[in-house]
Amino acid sequence: MAAMNACNARFGRGAVVPARAGLTEKRTWSTKFEMRSPRYTTQVTELPTAHA
């Protein structure tokens, strides 16, 4: 927080904000929950690969 306050003091109010601040108002996309994997974890060997 001290680093964020120092940056805002130097570069102006709002130059540095927490990652989540104001994101929902500006976001035009949403997550498609029906496209989620039903599994909580995924094995690396199960990921699809593309071959040239």
C-alpha cells in the first residue's frame, strides 16, 4: 500500500489502483459458465495439442 501511495503521489491520483478496482463497470464481456470444465483440476496430459 505504501508503494501504491508513493506512485500516486508522484504520478497523480488514480495512476495506480488495485487490480479489481472499477473492473466490473468497464468490463463488456462475461464468463460463460456453461463452458467450464466440470473437473476441479486438469491433468497436463489431457490438454489438447495442435500439430502443424
